[in-house]
Amino acid sequence: MLLTITTTYSPATDLGFLLHKHPERLQTFDLAFGQVHVFYPEANTEKCTAALLLEIDSVGLVRRYHGQVRDNFALAEYVNDRPYVASSFMSVAIAKVFSSALSGKSKDRPELVETPIPLSVKLSTLPCRGGEIFLRRLFEPLGYTVHAERHVLDGRFPDWGESRYFSVTLDKICRLSEFLKHLYVLIPVLDDEKHYWVDEAEIEKLLKHGNDWLSDHPEQESIVNRYLKYQRRLTRQALSLLGETEVDDAVQAQEEEQIEDRIGLNEIRLTKTTEVIKQSGAKRVLDLGCGEGKLLRNLLKEKQFEEIVGMDVSHQSLKIAQKRLHYDRLPEKQKQRLNLLQGSLCYRDKRLEGYDAAAVIEVIEHLDASRLSAFERVLFEFACPQIVVLTTPNVEYNVKFENLPAGRFRHRDHRFEWTRTEFQSWASHISKRFGYAFTFHPIGPTDENVGSPTQMAVFSRESGDKSGLEIPPTREFSES
Ligand code: SAH
């Protein structure tokens, strides 16, 4: 499989600086699935072409996947189109071999990275599910001139018709990193396949390489669906991060409220949270997973809090929060105290650093268990506020909710609900790993057998400058 990148920028050999590959050298890189060779078929001041040749070791791949050659020899595993077409293997190769160019870095020529240059990319064989129409729909809105030539299925047998394979040339005057990002995402989208298991980490890659251009792309939904292999849980999250949420969070939140309503649990939770944060002396506060802004409303009433940030992954919830807080009608001074951010707690976010306190109320149970460790680092290692007030349902209490069928969680989107022991052991893991002391508090009416409906942990950073903040009192909260 061959991909070539040509420029007529003058001097064209500057392409070597952009790709971090010397035009006079042939270089070979070993990847898990074969080898990649980079070389320049032509390199002069008027025109320079870099070629990336992918050699996939299909036999090695099958052996590695199965640990050994299997007895029941499956021909399709050895004889398939993968070595000959541009696919997710190509995206991995681009990310590996042209990593600096992809992320727009150049040690020697930083100004060049920012310069739009005439570029032409040829892909010898690109599988396009959806045909030329879909190919054009992907690249033309991004400003590319597209030339596509369809291959017949087999030249010897014209009756067999046309294949889904195309030779494609894409032309555009732009920064090289922009071009590579489009290729990185869109090649596997056109192929509609991935050679590896797709999970949450794939959202991160999609956002890293697609954030600048996917939000406005008319085919955003098809791109996200194909890129994430139609896994609804993942596509919903990605679309929401890109600002296109179709999830009706409000309806689901209402269901949970109805279940817990009889005991006014939400109100108790929010009052206690505000009280604990206030007692810590915090001035700058984060409400992470703020939802529709109920805690934000309580926090705004307290003059002690000079800066309040609400963050949520859902645009829809943030819009509701803005409306419920009458943000547009707030006096200028109040407006300056409040900031609403869209973002995910599973990705490191510099905007969250340097705060005194963070509330994470009824949020962690919405995170996939596999993303919990990412969340832990984002909050306790990178944002690392002085105190964290975190609540989550106590699953043991569910037996006391008459209108909740046995074995069901309180909310359709909950990925887990913990017992008291599970929550405490998670809290003590946080404490050990990130250097936070913690106290544990029941919230809501406490039953002697099953405990309280909500459980709260208050984490206080053990080391570093506490800026005069006090650790909140460790007294138990129990309502009745
Ligand atoms: N804290 C609010 C809302 C709780 S509902 C309250 O107590 O009323 C859970 C909220 O977490 C939802 O608004 C959901 O959009 C948000 N959420 C889920 N996953 C998230 C993530 N990865 N990053 C940020 N917010 C998230």
C-alpha cells in the first residue's frame, strides 16, 4: 500500500523538515503489523514527493493474534485485502512515522508548520464503502479537490463489475498537519473497518485529531459512527463532546429524581455539599458534572465563593443550567463569578487546575468502570483541588425504594452503583495513590441495615500549600 505526499512549495524539499525525514534517505520502521518505508521518489526545489510504503505481514499477524498457527486454516485470515489497501493500518503508520508532522511540530522550522502549502496526496488503493459520492462528501466540505478512479473487480472479467477500491488524489493548500489529521481519521472511516478493538480510548484519538474540523462537518454523524464502529455508548459521548447531543439527559435525570424524591434527597445532598465546601474556606470552586446547575444555584448564593465553575459533558444540560440560572439576566458582577464549561472528566483539562474545592455530585456512577482511572488522574493528579466532595448512590439502600424494581439501578445511565464497602475501598485507594485524606459521610435517612441512600466522601489534599484552607470536620451527617 502506497501513499505519496507531493508539494510544489518553494523550496519543495522543505517537506523533509515538515515530515522530519531526510529526502536523501530511505528509512524503515518496524510496527506491530509489519514494516513502513519512507523514501522520496523525487526531491528538488520545484517539486518534492515523499512516499510511505506499508508492508503488512499478514502471516505474522494471524500468528500473533492466535499465538500459533491454527489447525483449522482459515484462508480469509491469510488472503485478504489488508496488505494492499489504505485502512486503519495506514492511520497507525501515519501516527507512528509522522507523529511530529501530525501534531504540527517542527524543531527546526516552526514557522513552516504554520504555513499553508500546496499539497497533493495520492492513495494507490482506498476502499470506499459508500462509493465516490461518500468519498466526496467527506473531503469536499474540507476544501479538497478530489480525483477518484474506481478499480474494476478483476480486469480479466469485466462482467464482474466494479469494486469498492479507488485510486484517489486529494489536493489542497493547507498546513501539512491539517491534511494528515484528515487522512488519519477519514481513511478508516471510508474503509468502515478497524483492525483493533475499539473502546473509549478511541474517542480520545478522534477528538485529538478531529476536534478542529469535525464539529462543523456535514457528515459528522456518519464519521463518528463509523470511526467508533457504531458503538452507541461511544458515539453518544463523542457527539456530545463535539456539541451534537441527541441524548435526552433531562428525561433520565427526572426518573432518578422521582425515585429519590420522597425523601427530598437531592436537596439534602446539595445543602450538605455547600456546607462542607463553605466550611473548608474555599473561594474558587468547581462543580464537575454540574448537570442542570442545581448545586451552582446554591453556590451562587454564598458570597464566600468568588469564582464558580460548572463543567459538564452534555451541551444540553449546560444549556438548561444557563436557562435555570437566568444567566443572561444576571447582573454583570454575578456573571463574572460564574463560568460554564463543556468538557469531559475523563480527559485532562488545564481549565480545571488551581481551584480550592471540587464537587462531584452523583457523577462517577455515570462513568464507565474502564474510564474511572482516567477520571481519578484528571481530578486528583492534574486538577488536584484542596478538597473534593464526592457523592454516589449506596446500592444497598435500593431495596427501600418501593418504585424501583429489584436489581435495577436508579438511573438508566448508571454504569455501576456501589455498596458502602466498595465506595470506601475506592476512597482509600484514592487516598493512597494521590495523597488525599478522606472522611466518609452518609447522606439522607440512615437505615441500620442498609445505611443511607447517598454516600459522600470528602477528600482533603495532604501535601502542598493549603492556602489557609481547613480540612472539613469529620462529623457524620445523618438525616432523618
Ligand atoms: N451533579 C448534578 C448532575 C448529576 S447527573 C446533580 O447532582 O444534579 C450526572 C451528570 O454527569 C450529567 O449531567 C452528565 O452529563 C455528567 N457527566 C457524565 N459523564 C461525564 C463526563 N465524562 N464528564 C463530565 N460530565 C459527565
